[in-house]
Amino acid sequence: MRDLERESAGLDGVRKEVELLRRLTPEERLLMSFRLRRVVLDFARAGIRHRRPELTEEQIELELHRRILPPGLLDCLHTR
């Protein structure tokens, strides 16, 4: 029974969060998405840095772009 109560409480929390997000203006949603993107990229950089401590910041950025850009696009951008 406790698991069911916890699950119900979790769903109530999600419902409240969804309601709050629905009240945001389009501009606020866009700002939130930019901030979330920045956080995700910072986490990705930290992961690369942790796994490959020998890389320079420039190499970390290249590795990050290699991971998030479609295949071949980084090569096109890098040769210009």
C-alpha cells in the first residue's frame, strides 16, 4: 500500500509541475529551454572532462560537438 501512496503523491507532484509549466508565457518557456540546454551541455562537458582529463578545453568542445552534431557536419564546419 505504501508504494501505491508514494506513486500517487508522485503523480500529484507531476500534475502540479505540469500546471505551473502551462502557465508560463511562450517567452518564459523559451528561456527555460535555453537554460536547460546550457545545463545539459555543461553536464556533457563535465562527463568528457572526467573521462578524458588530458583534453584541452578546445578539444573538449570539439568532442562535445562531435557528439551532438549530425555525422559529417562537424567536418564541414571545421574545414571552413
